[in-house]
Amino acid sequence: MEPLSWTGNLAFLNPIFLYAWVALAIAIVVQIVTTFLATDANLSGEVSTAPQGAHEYAALGVKLIFGLIVLVVLAYIIGGILMPSVEAKGILGTISTRLLPVWIALALTFALSITFKRKLGLYGKLFDSMVGMIGYAIVMFWVFVALFGAMDLIVTHDPLAQVSGMKNKVPGTALRDPSDDQFAYYLLGGDNLARDVFSRVVKGASEVVKIAPFATLFAFMVGITLGLPAAYYGGKLDTFLSFLANLILAFPVILLFYLLVTPEIVATGIPVYMAAVLFVFPLIFIAILINSRFYVQPQKRNLYLGVSMVIGLWLYI
């Protein structure tokens, strides 16, 4: 079978999509130039409204062209879903079809959130801002990909399976002899071990969603535990902790990870000692949190602190 094209039967939209991006780049440049011209006119005391008018037209052009790009993307997604065959859908259309549960979940989430945004407090205020909605859509897209990917509703192949002849293949490459229950294409090509890249991206999203919240929470606790005393006492303690934080941030993280998993470093016990130090921070954070909340209620504070420390130390050990 021939490799899939990117847009299938929707290839007639490609020139529109390309020219729209070119027009958007030109409009942004014009908007930037007219911004400087308007600023120079204001500084020199001129009353000419020409720069301001040109700037407004350029800003309107950016919005209209960006809207056109969004419409073309929606046409790729919706048109790809409605096409009858994989060959007609192309790579983008087939991926859009596989992601249909994600699109439905996103649409329902946005519809309910916008409808009840006045009753949702701080979360509802996200939907008063276009930037907030775009950021939220990006985050929730990957969250839903992870959730549905974990249920095997999106993946096309086993992410660990190696298929003969599919090593380093380009996106849309067809399998040589697929079985009846096997998807016939590698939508995003094959990696250097002949595994399906699309399925690995989806499964990778599931792993990231499982790990990232805990990593963020842990960083949050470490940052607060060190930042509070540094800000409160200041002086040498603040200087030392700031220097230590900058030193850690300046060190390449990926290199640190490679060093920590090498057999020679593992044999020294350094990773264990680092873990022993780092995992004390959640205990300190919880102790500070409980103490600050119930400082004027010693009985409750001692009870909650004792229970949390017993459980925390048990988990720590």
C-alpha cells in the first residue's frame, strides 16, 4: 500500500493554510512597525492619526487571519473525521478520528464550564480570558489524551511492539503484511526500534500525567519549605539558600539524571542519601502547615501533628 498523505482528500485546503500563515506573518510585522510609528508620533507631539489607524487595521488583520487559520484547522479535523476511508482522511484526518473521544470530552468540558462559570469561582474566571481558555484547552487536551490513551481507545498499536520493516519509517507508512486485527499504518512513522511513534506519544502522555502532578507538588513543598525561612529571616540564610538554588538550576538536569543512574554512582549510595534528604521536605512542609493553621489551638495542633508525623515517618522509612 502507498503511504498516507498528510491531508488526504482535503489537500485543496493546503494552499489556503499556507497563504494564511504567510499573511499572518506579514500582518504581525505591519502591526509591529505601525506600533513604533504611533509611539514616535506621540513622543514628537504630532496629532496625525494615520499611524494609529494603520495600527488598528493591522491588529484587526491579525485577528481575522488567525481566525481563518483556526477555521482551516477545524476543517481539517471535522472533514477528516467525516471522510469514509483512511486513505481519504490522510494522516491528520485519521489522527483526528482516533482522537474523537478527546474532542467530545473537550467540547463537553468547555460547554459546562462556560455555562456555569459564574458559579465556579477562580476556575470559572479562566473562561473570561481568551489566553486562559487557550492554555486550559492545551492542558486538558493532553489530560484527556492520557486518560483515553490509558484505556486503549486511541492507540493503534502496542507501543512496545516491534514490527519488521518499520524501522525509521516516515509518517503514514503502511505495514507490509498487517493481520486482520492490526491497524494498517504507522500514523507518525516508526522509531529506530520499529515501534509506532503515534501510540508511544499517546502512552507517553499517560505516563506524564501520572508523574507530573506529584513532581510539581513535591517541588511546591520544597520551594515553600526553603523559601519561607529565607524570606522571613533574610541575611546570610537568604543568600545561602539563593546561591544553593541558583547552583542547582545552573546544573544540567538531564546530565544529573544520567550521573545518578550510572552503576558507579549508585554503588556509592549518593542517590539514596539525596532521596533521604529530599523526602524530609514533605514532612517539614506538613508540620509547618499544621502548626501555622492551628497555632492558637494547641490541643488540635498536637493531635494533628502527631498523627501526620507518625504516618509520614512510616511512609518515609
